[in-house]
Amino acid sequence: MMLACARCFHRQEAGETCGACGAEAIFDLRSQAARDLFDGNEARARRARDGRIRMISAITAVAAMVGLFAIFGALNLVPRRGAIVLVLAPAVGVELLLEKLLGRGKASILEGLPPAELP
Ligand SMILES: [Zn+2]
């Protein structure tokens, strides 16, 4: 048996309810229709997750930028020109790096499955 929960994507061998979240949304992954459903659900979950990651990364980058500006300011190292580039460039780097690090999602539960046996 190849069953999976449509709500939290937990996979299990048997049972009517999900062993992880308790939802009664267990589907048989041998069926192509169930796989199509999971495909859509996973895509939605991935988009929501990507949005959260982008928000966290952006907030962290802004915090880093403010911190850098405060440190350089306290040390009287803020140049009259180009100050914004001095803090903006590392902040953009931080944002991109975080998005990359946090964005490493887990693989689809449909990955590595044999071909569907049921329509
Ligand atoms: Zn579940």
C-alpha cells in the first residue's frame, strides 16, 4: 500500500486517518487521480513556502542593513557618498544567500514512485 495524506503529505502504509496530522484525507498513491491531486497541492504548498522564505530573507536583510549602517555610523565610517551602496550591497547578498539556504525544499512525495497502477 502506498497511502499519503493530502493535507500534510505524510506517507504511510495503511490506515484511514493520517498518522501525522490525523486528517481523514488519505489517498492511494497508486492512483493517477490521487497523484494529480498531490501535484496541485504540493505546488500550492511550495508557492506559500517560497513566499514565507522571501519575506523572512527580506526582513533579515533589512535588519542586517540597519545594523551595518549603525556600526559604520558609530565608527564614523559612513562616507558622504556611496553610503547607500555600502550597506545595500551586503544586504542584497544576505537576502539572496538566505533565500537560497532556506529554499532547499524537500523532494515531492511523488518522486521515485513506480508508474500509477490505477486510473
Ligand atoms: Zn496528514
